[in-house]
Amino acid sequence: MRIMVTNDDGINSTGLHKLARAIRPLGEVVIVAPDREYSGAGAAVGTPIDEKPEAHKVDIEGIDEAWAVNGPPALLAMFAVAGVFNGPFDLVVSGINPGANVGNSVYHSGTIGAATTARNRGVTGIAISQAIDLDGVDAWGHDKEAWDAILANQKWDSAAAISAAVVAAVIASPPTEPSVLNINIPSAELSDIKGWRYTSVGQGAGRDITTAKLEADHNNPETHLIKLAWGPPRDLDPMSDGGAVMDGYVSLSWISQMDASQSTDPIKGIGASIEAIIG
């Protein structure tokens, strides 16, 4: 079992390293990740002919093989499935992304874009994200210090343990055809996670943009800054992906080829594997 581990946050992401080390006992784990941030890249692959992608070997503790590539995660998944990194892969696992990928973000997430690209080329993909705790921190203004504070408080080990349990269940009982499983995990200690739900992909977002406007840049009259303002958190359907995570549950959504709709349970054992971890 060869497992590609990737993300859209870059090769130095804590979530990437935690995920790779957690699932290493399950097979031959190879990290192939972007050399920089590619959040929001979706399934974009860019123009490889013009950009001339390069892969550089890097050292990551506990991992035998790791590559940093100057391209978005979907492009990396495409290369990996084609056998670029010393042979084909049996599974692509993308994450752990800080910040839930639920609702509308499913269609724009680079984390999920890697998984769907793998699926479209015949390999099952698993996308893993963890909600962030915004209590008392204004991260919606894209303040770097605020974001660093959030990352410092992430419960990475909880997400890594649940990820390993789910990946093991998928390996033990793989889908009958290549599929995409989108996992969203609360940022909480394992003992504080309430359980799990198969969910539909919700409509809208956890917060809406209330205003969006152009403001002149006083230093350059030809340039305008785009200013966004965000509203308060919205109440979400508890059976949607976002609602489940907000309620303290692990959300599992199977994303179909053509849309993101109500999920069923094609693999027995995933729920039991999560329950065994959270107690």
C-alpha cells in the first residue's frame, strides 16, 4: 500500500507532518506537497509547460521520502498518480488543513482538490481538515499574528489519531470505485469530541461577507484595495458538514463525481474506528 500525503498549506505545515507520521504504520507513506501556500487553489493545475515544475527532496522527521514541488496540490496528485514519484500510489490523503472545508469551501479547497484529482484518475482520495477555534481571536481580518495564535492552539494530535483510524478503515474495506471522502474534525481533545456523523455538504458558509468594496490606495492612485467585512457565525443544519463540526462531531462526507450531495455509508467500519479512538 503506497500512500501519497499532500496538502495545500505547504511542505512545512504542522498538520501535514502530523498526518504523515500518524498513518505511516499503514503503508509506504510518501509526502509530496507544495513548496509554498496554495490554499484556495481548488483543483487547479496551472500551466505545467510554462511553469516547469521542479521537485526537491526534503527531510521530514519520521518519514522516509518527502518531496517539495513548486505547484498546486491537484497538480502534485496528478503527477503522483502517473507514477512520477518512484511508482504509482494506491491512496491519496490530503491534509490536515487548519480550518474546516465545509459548505461552499468544498468547491474551492486545495485540500479537497488534490483528493478529487486523484479520484478522477482512478485513485481514492481522502481530504482531512480540522476546525479552528476563533474564540476571542479575530482571524477574519487575515491578521498574521491572529492566525499564528490559532495554529498554536490546534489540537493536531486529535485530528491525526482520527485520520489514522479512518484511513485504516478505508484501506481495510476500500470503496468499490475510486471515491472522495471529506473529513472535518473539531479542534478538541479526543475525549471532548461527541461522535461522528455522515453528512451532506451544506449550503452557504459559516460566516457571510456583509460588505465588499474598493478603497483607493493613497500611495498609488491607480490601485484600489478590496476590503471585506464578515458577519457573525451562522446557525447551520446539524446534519450538514459544517453544522456537525460546530456541534462537536466528526463530519464524514462522500463527494460524488458530479456534485456534493447527501452521503451514504459505502464503507462499513469507519464509524466504529472513530468510536474506538474517542472512547
